[in-house]
Amino acid sequence: MNLFKYNGTLYIVPTPIGNLSDITYRALKILKEVDLIACENIKRTNILLEHFNIKNTLISFNKNNEFYKTDNLIQKLKQGKKIALVSNAGTPIINDPGYLLIKKCHIFCIQIIPLPGPCSAITALSASGISTNRFCYEGFLPSKKKIRQNLLHSLRKEKRTIIFCESKYRIIETIKDIINEIGKNRHIVIAREITKKWEIIYGNKAKVMLSWLENNKNIYSKGENIIIINGYKKDKNINISENTINTFQILKNFLSLKQSVLITSKIHKVSKNNLYQYAIKNKEK
């Protein structure tokens, strides 16, 4: 059964995020063989093509023109053209133009072939030392301070690892916002200039990271940053009110531990298990 109405094919081709050697053989083959390459920035893509001695037709396809150029590309695909979609760096569509084009390819039953390849967020996560089993990607943080703070506040109890992108211009302000909205002791990792000469991946408590950045301003003076935040973990410390403790201690002078816990929990309506754990933890006190 033929799932596609047209012979054209759109290839989603990831390109290196810094080190040109990270390109795949398959990506180079596609870039050579397609009828044209739709790229976010012609100058940037030309640097890549010239490095590998590839000559092909390039057209600009970016956030400023994608709405009116999408229909033009769809027409070419309907005519049977093979088109490669590339961004400035990394995997296209992720924070880059192309969503509308992909959506319309699905609507018109045009074949889409995605190639695997570089992605700064995943590359940074793999080296972060933070849990990779479950994570959420929030893209670039809002540039407006209040909106950014509200977003961070909404994620303060997100249990999954959180990944953001941030520019060099706002990195310190963003770390301050993380401290205020998520917590000064939350572990975070900053990955800067992934795969490039000045690559740095470093993690610590948010308050330590702020001090580190403020004392080493040259560290973030170039390039973009990936910020990875450890997911929320419920505080294991058991908080028991002072009145509850006083009641428990009085009863403990006359009754067994089990009886003291049972009566105290009923008087103050607290969990027997929490009170018992508190008693065991503070036995010597």
C-alpha cells in the first residue's frame, strides 16, 4: 500500500552543533543528492558545504519567511523534488523553523525522512550526571524577567530533569531566578559551547554556580548555554510541630514508645508512621 500521494521527499538533516566532524556520512550523501536545500542561514550552510566540497542549490527558509515559503516548498515536493531541510546547527525543527512545513507534508501525504544526528540539549544531558530516564525540554527561557520567573516557579516541583537553553546575555540573571523560584540548593549543570574548542560542562548547587559565573565572566562570554536542572525530590526531613513533640515526650516518660506514638498521633492528628520515624531518628536527643 502506497502511503504517499506524491513522489517528492523532505529530508530532515541534522548538522553539527560546533565540530564539523560530527556530520554523518548519510547526511553528506543526502546534501549532495537532493534537488535543493532549505536552510535557516545560507551563509552558515555554505560554510558546511564548502568544507565537504558539496555544491547544491540553497534557498533561505527561516522564521521570518517560513510562512510564505512553506507553500512554495510544498509545491516543489508535489512535483517530485527531493528537498533537505537544515538549520544553523543541530537537528532542525527543535527551536528552529520547519514545524509548519512538516505539518503540511503530513496533510498532503508527502514523505518525510528524518536523519538522526546532533542535538545540543541531548548531548549536554548525556554528560550532566543528572538523571536521564525522564526529562522535559523547555527550549529557550523567556527573555522578559517576570514571564521567565513565572515559568520557573511553575516548574519548581517538576520531578523530571529540566532542560533549558539560555543566551550568554541572560545567564547570570537566569541563575538568580532559578535560586529565587526553584531553590538555592537545587543541583544544576551548565553546558557551554558543546563540541567546540571552549566547551565547558560544570555542575553544582545553584548558589555555587552563581558565584562561579560571577567570578569567571569570561566563561560565558561567547555562545549559548544549556542549563540542566535536577528534578524535584520531596524533602525527606520529617517536620513535627513543637506541641506534638512536647506531648510525645511527656507520654514517653510514662508509656512505651508504641503507646506514646499512638496517643500523640490521635491528639494532634499526625501520621503515626511520621511520628515513629521522628522518634527513632531523634532517639538520643
